[in-house]
Amino acid sequence: IVVFREDLLKRIRRNSVLPPVEGTEIVKHLVRTVVDEGHLCPLPQRIRPVYWAHDHAMRVYPIPDVLILADRFDSYSINYEDCHCINPGSFSAGDLSFFMYYPVSRTSQYSKIPKK
């Protein structure tokens, strides 16, 4: 299980050559980029400088079973290349929502606590 807290989607959208179409294509684009590049921050050196002594901690090879990209974007759950990618959404939104991950079935379930 890899947990990464960064507003990565915003950075990738800002610096992509061909911006993805709105909707679920943006999520697929982000997950495919991270998994295919094998790095949690697949941006050019000029955009996101690398501290080479600790760059090995940002690599995602071999591909993890679960990749939690805690971004400010809407919640999503997607499978790509045998990796279950989850974004619980913004932690500061205050909507009391979360994901439950079931390791045996390698699935997740979105849940929301009702407000009283």
C-alpha cells in the first residue's frame, strides 16, 4: 500500500502537452501516468526538482497493490495494471466521507457518514 499526499492532478493538468478531456478521462490519465512512469511525481525536472538522495522513495516499482493518491480532486476508485488506485478526496472538505479497502477481494467501498 502506497499513500501519497500531493495535488498531483492539478500539476499534471497544468503541464501536460495534450490536456485530457474533462470527466473520468482525467483520472485515467493521472493513474496511467503515475503507474506507467513508475514514479509518484512524473513531472519534468524544471517543474518539480528532485532531491536525488531521496528519489528512490518516490518510485512505485514494482507496482503496488493499492495506490492512494490523496488529492484535492473528487473521490474516485480505479483499477489499472493490477493496481487499485483510490483518491479519498479532499480531507478538508468536511463531508465525512472515506474509502474502506478490502485486501482479500482487492476492492474498495466509498462511504459517507450522515450528518446529524
